[in-house]
Amino acid sequence: MLTDGFAFAYLKYHFSKEEKYRQVQLTATKNNNGIWGNNSRKKIVIQQGSKEIFWETLSPKAYFVSALIIILIFLDFTTILRNELSRKRRIINSKIGKV
């Protein structure tokens, strides 16, 4: 599939046949086979080379959901902390009251 240009090698992470796949993809690119023969070539090259492309492709909904999850985790943490402090105050007050 790589030779015919119907797939591309995902070279972001290292793997055992990485160099062979890179060479086959390079050959397909030079010959303008398959996906390498039209305008999608630029898009694929950008996706493979850029590590920040992930953040550019997120929708506003994904940002909203991520922010909501962070807020909920923060609220849960503060609730746990507040309950722990209340418990410690009760223990201290009960010890002071008994003395």
C-alpha cells in the first residue's frame, strides 16, 4: 500500500521497519503515486512533521469538555481537603474539651 501511495508511514514514533517504510514512502512521493499525486500531500506532510497539529485540530467542544473535567477535579479536591480539615478540627476540639 505504501508503494502504491494508498497509505503513508506514520513516522512520529520509532519502530523496527521505520527506515524501510520511509524509503518506500519517499519513492511513492517522488513518483506521485496515490495520495501523493494531489493536494493532500501537503496536509499529510504537515501532520507527520508537526507535533502541535493535535491542538490545532481540537474543536471548541473538546476544549470545553477538558476545562469542565479540570474544574470538576479541582472541586472534588477542595471538597476532600475541606472535609479532612473539618475532621481534624473536630478531633482537636474533642481533645481540648476533655482536658
